[in-house]
Amino acid sequence: MSKKHPIISVTGSSGAGTSTVKHTFDQIFRREGVNAVSIEGDAFHRFNRKDMKSELDRQYAGGNVGFSHFSYEANELKELEKVFSQYAETGTGRTRHYVHDADEAEKYGVPPGEFTDWAPFEDGSDLLFYEGLHGSVVNDEVNIAQHADLKIGVVPVINLEWIQKIHRDKEKRGYTTEAITDVILRRMYAYVHCICPQFTQTDINFQRVPVVDTSNPFVARWIPTPDESLVVIRFRNPRGIDFSYLVSMIHGSWMSRANSIVIPGGKLDLAMQLILTPMINRLVSESKRA
Ligand SMILES: Nc1ncnc2c1ncn2[C@@H]1O[C@H](COP(=O)(O)OP(=O)(O)OP(=O)(O)O)[C@@H](O)[C@H]1O
Ligand SMILES: O=C(CO)[C@H](O)[C@H](O)COP(=O)(O)O
């Protein structure tokens, strides 16, 4: 944690919607005049696509069938922790991009499945914004959660997460349903052991819940729309959260527990703006005073 150089981390599984949530953050940053430097969790994968395939084969041959991109050991988590702690201390750091597809290849000038070179952050940012798989990890080797000043979890219920992943990976990354199903299965061990525990570290979780039947996510023809879903918003520490203001501003919302509100899916953007804007402004103003 750093008063002077704050860090926001948004954590979610692959397809959970962290890139979508980043878009809402970007709107808040633009409107509030906040100069944020952004990093993607995929930049901290340990292997490029080809080497990951070889490593998977090697791990499987050795009996480690739980190995996947979700696993701690498939990622440079020490490097990620170093970037967080260096930024917190000095406001500097570095990142790179993992290129997933042809569009990104064109943008970054590197073939799909490869990394760009590391590059330093631009000077003078107000905060660091992380979006990815491991923004709130605490294990025997690293404590990434301790460096982030605001930790957000993006966690659709699992059937919906799979539907989102299948549709995104098919449309944007050109994979087949069978290949994606295989990846989902392969990642299940690490999903339970490396992804889920992070959502007890996060300060606020946004959990999208469909209200249409998603019993067989592998044949779903479309992603349930915002109107076909609710979002449960849970605050780790509800002290200081003005629930009556939120419930009065967000039409159709209600409190389901002393630390949780439920909102109609279409109000997610509004809810994020109402909840996050004052938090972001507080982080930035405290950093200017520090
Ligand atoms: N609130 C939402 N309502 C409807 N669709 C959503 C919502 N959030 C995400 N999606 C859809 O789910 C898919 C996955 O979202 P997104 O790309 O943001 O996931 P991600 O967590 O960034 O995945 P990755 O980390 O693997 O890139 C996209 O097709 C996106 O449009
Ligand atoms: O979204 C992901 C993790 O968050 C990807 O699955 C991961 O980055 C590997 O990508 P690819 O299968 O395209 O090599």
C-alpha cells in the first residue's frame, strides 16, 4: 500500500469480464482527469505460447495435470510483486504485452503467442491499474494483495464465466468450443487453488448472476445480456459505504446482506461509477498530499 503511488488491482478469471470492467475504469479516469498507467496480468505469464505448450507436455508427463495459465508457477508472480512494490515506492516500473491474436499482433508488431519487449512506465502517473488473473495473490512466495490499495474481484457465477469465455475465445481468438472446453477442464484445479482464494482478499467483488437458464454453458448461443442478469456487489468492509445512497440511486437495487447489494445487470456501469469514483478520487487526492 502506498499513499504516494496508489495501486488498483482488478482480478478475475479468463473471460470473467476484467477487460470490460477496465473500460469503465478508463471512463472514470478520463472524466476525473486521472493519469493511470495500466498493466495486463497476461504480461506476467512465464512462457510464450510455444514454450507453454512444451511446459504443459513436460508437466503432464511428470504427473502434474493441474498445471495451467492459472497456476502460480506458470506466471512471473515475483516479477509482478516487484512491479507493484517498486511502483508503490517510486511511481516507476515496467510492463510488456502478451499478444493473443492477429489484431493485437498488428497493434504491437509481434506475432500471436509472443511477448513484446519490456518497456518502462511513462513518468508522472497518478496511479497504477492492474487487470488480470493474479492481482490479489497471497501464497508462500508472494504477497501481491498487500501492495494494492483498492482490490476488485470480477466473478460471474461459473456457468456464465464459461459462456463468456467460450464466446470471447471463439470470436476474438479463433478457438473451437472443444479446445476451449479442454482448457476450462485443464484449468479447474488451479481455478480452485489459485483463483478463488483471491476473492477473499479483494475489497469489493462484482458477481454477475444470470436469471436465464445457463445449465449447459457449452451450447449457449449467446451471452446472457445485462437485462438477463443481476449483479451482487459485496464489500469486504462495509464501514463507510453509504448503502442507502446506493440503493436510492440505483433503481431496482436492494441489500441482500449487511455488506452486499444486488443491482439489475444493466446498472453495473452506473453502480461502478457511483462506488468507485469517490474511492479513486480519495486515493489520488491523498497521494497528492503525501
Ligand atoms: N457485464 C457484462 N455483460 C455482458 N457481457 C459481458 C459482461 N462482462 C463481460 N462480458 C463479455 O464476456 C466476454 C469476456 O469479457 P472480457 O474480455 O472482459 O474478459 P476478461 O476477464 O478480460 O478475459 P481475459 O482476462 O481472458 O482477457 C466478452 O465477450 C464480454 O463482452
Ligand atoms: O486469457 C488468457 C489468460 O488470462 C489466456 O488464456 C492466456 O493468456 C493464454 O493465451 P493463449 O491461449 O492465447 O496463448
